[in-house]
Amino acid sequence: MSANKPDLKLIKNDTPGGENEAYTVAMGPQHPATHGVLKLDLELDGETVIKCRPTVGFLHRGVEKLAENMSYAQVLPLTDRLDYIASMANNVAYSIAVETLLGIETPLRAKYIRTMVMEMARLTGHLLWLATHALDIGAMTVFLYCFRERENLLDMFEELCGARLTTTYTCIGGVRQDVTGHFLETLYAFTEEFPSRVKEYETLIDQNRIWLKRTKGIGVITAEQAVSLGLTGPSLRGSGVDYDVRKHMPYDAYPFVEFEVPIGSEGDVYDRYRCRMEEFLQSNSIIRQCIEQLPAGPVRAEDAPDLVMEYNPAKKVAADATFSSGIIKLMEDRDRYMQGDVYVAAEVPKGELGFYFVSDGHGRPYRMHIRSPSYIHIGALPYLCEGYMVADVIANIGSLDVVLGECDR
């Protein structure tokens, strides 16, 4: 494969049955390197990609429509199933969005805890990304190394809330229960050891000549192109754009901790890889600061609502129905919700995860839209892949770190 993107206008592919005749192949949706049920229709000239057409929707589950028939609290477990690799981060993003809509102020201790678990989720997400990305390109050992640390983090999630993958630990107004001293000690010990583990990963692949050949100069996207395509997270910052929701629109405890935002320069697969590798250390530092600064106090707001929806198909809710209708019961003294719309975003491992609510004043979303980074990033694949080799398609998909669970929401 070539590090230089060829000019597609120079490729001759119009001779029927000739040596340079273009042909189309389908990569996915049952291809392990597409990171989910993603289909790419690739028009090829030899091994050069002339056209790349992504097709999504094979995993569609209708989360946004389901939310319209659930209370705000009942929607929370659905967010676990978006980017299920980092469900904690989805929980926090959704909770912050609902709290903004309802005007609920989260206690400071809960903010620190949520920041802590969100960065743990960033580590688990990046560890699985590195493991699979390296495996796609041909590096087997780093896959096993990454799972070693990821298992430690999942064990801590299990101690914290009883679940390893789909956690639903955060809630509207805070978190479900406080952290224990043993959990904090275990996590702090992990943060002391983790930087040395990152060096092990880098020793394996960072300057490996095969790795450099597969990533340097591949899938180049400029800062202007990245912004116009709506890229966020490391996929955007790898192109040199300094944008991070944690810095530009800080939430929870991010205003109280110090960290840097890694930025790339070339916008290729290698720079996107390096941004995530440097984020390992930044997230590790944030976790340590949260543990050291963790204040005392409650972990849930006093006015946080516990909503329980009792669905009775025999009853029809009128447009002006209130909670006293018996369809929705409010555990706290909150008569009606705010009306209007709100968009709130958070920085999850893959980029900007945003929730847009339209509220009509009842206890469930009138409309909900999820701005999932994976869906946006899949739209960039034609720009990244066209003009490169078939093998480079695999590297480009891995560099975007997409999960179809939040794409086909």
C-alpha cells in the first residue's frame, strides 16, 4: 500500500473486460474488521478504492422512539446499549442532559465520582479500540496486553455497581450509591501502575516499521475537512483541531481538574492513534486528581425525581394529562417538567455524544434525538478510503473507533 493518495482521475477503468476494469465488492456486514454490522460497497480498480459507499441500519433498535414511551429515568438503561464498550460515559452524558432540562443541581461529590467513572470508561473504550485496531493491522500481542488492564477496570466497575458492561450506575441528579474506601484504594493503585502499561503497548507497536507503514500517511483528512464532516473526539483532534467538550463546555468536575488535550498534525491514521495513546495518560491523571480531591457530602440531589411509569393500554393519555392521571407516578413533589427543547453534549471516548430533548411538560421526552459520534464518523469513510488500497480501509475504520450500537440507535 502506498502512503501517497493517487489521483483518481488518472485511473483508467472504462475498458469492459479489460485489465483495468473496475469492479465492486461488499465488505461486511459480516466482516470482523468493520467493528459491527457495517457494510461497505467498494468499487475497486485492482486494489485501489475508487468509490466507498457505507451502508448502516442492520442493527437498528429504535432507542429514540422507545424513549418517547418511557419516563426519563427508564430511558437511562437504554443508553448503556449505545456505545456498550463505554456505557458509563453514556450514562453520565444522558444524566447531565436530563438535569439541564429539569434544572437539577448535582452534588459536588457526585460530580467528582461521575468524572472518575467517565474517565474509567474512556480507558476501557480506548483499550478495546487499541486491542482491536492493532489486531486488524496484524499485531496480536498488544490485543492480549490491553485486555489485561481492561479486565481490571471491569472488575472495579463490578465492585462499584454490580455490573461490568451495562452499568446504569449514574442516575438523574447524581449516582446510585457512594464509592467505598476499598474501591478508591484499588483504583488509585491501578493509576500508579497504568502508565508503565501504556509504555508496554508503545514498545510493541509505536515505532514498529510494519505499524508505521500501515498508519503513516494513510487516511489523511485535513482540519477543514474534519470540521466540515462533523468529526469530533480523537478523530477530529488528530487533524489538529483543538476541540474537546470537557474543555470548551466543561461539566461535572472537569472545571476542577487539570489535563491537556492531545492534538495531532497530519490527520492520518497514525496521528489518530497517537491522540488516543496520549489520552490514556491524561485520563489516568484525571482519575488520580478526582480521588485526591474527592469532597464529602451527598451523592444525589434532594430534588432528583424517581419516575416510575405504569403503562395501562386501556387508558389513553390526553394531550393535557398530568402526572395525576395515574399513567406516570412521581415519587418526588414535582408537578410538571419544563417545556421547550435542550441540547447537551459530553465528551465520550469516541467524540461528542449529544442528547436533544423536546419536552411538552410531561414526564417523558416528547422527542429525543441522539447525536452519536460513530454515525457521524462513518460518513467520513469515503473521504478517508477513496484513493487508498483495500487494506487501508481496515486501518481507516479502526482509526475512527466506531461502534454500530450507537450508530444504529
